[in-house]
Amino acid sequence: MSDRGSVSVLILGLVGLMLALGLMLGTAGHYLGVRSQVQAAADAAALAAAPVTFRPFGSSGNPAAEAARFAAENGARLVRCMCPMDRSWTARIVEVEVGVEISLFGLGQQEVRAVAAAEFVPVQLLSVDQSDRGYNPEYDNDPDSNR
């Protein structure tokens, strides 16, 4: 028996293994990148919807519509929004879930979802402290300022 060509088969097997490993790492990297994007979309949607539960800010005055708009602006779709209107001055927490459909090698179409929550405290609208924001009353009252 001859061992001729056995090294070639071994090298071919190693190259195949390296390619498979590369594809798996690429798929995992793609998933993690999309997961980060989806989380950012969920955060933006929750932050946009929270103040709209108190007063009709935004383009439609509807917290769920505002959440959907911000999710779409970030490349996602709104799956769920727990953001009922509440005209009281009590604090409230808004929770949203967004998703994005992606294609993963070897796994087909998958939906990546993320959940985010945002708290809105309407009473804080009445107690804005300008001292920690670089507020300068002398500058703001100067008619000669070039702002």
C-alpha cells in the first residue's frame, strides 16, 4: 500500500474545516451586529413613546405610532408596545419590543428581537434645574449676545 496523496487529503480536510469555521464566525458576527442594531432601535422607540403617553407630542400624538416610527427609522419594526395614554402626573414605564428579519447562513430566515423600557416622570417637567447644564442668566439676558 502506498501513502501517496494522503497529505493532500489531510490538507483538503483542514481547508474545509477552516472554511466552515469562517462561515460560522461570520454568521455569529452578523447576528451580533444586527442584535446591537435591534437593541438601539428598541431603546429609541421606548424613549420616543414615553413622553407621548402624557401629552400628544410627536407626529401623531399616539405613543405606539411614535414608537413604530422610531423603530422604523432604526431599521426595525414594532412588535409590541405597552404604552397606554396616562394624563396623570404619576411616573410610568413604557416597554416596547422590536424585531428585524435576517437571513443566517445555515439557519435560514430568523427574527432578531429586543425589548427596552423607558421611564417618564411628568413631574420632572416642572422642576428643571438649569444650574448643572451650563446655564448662565447673565449671558441669556444680554441683548448684545450673538446666539
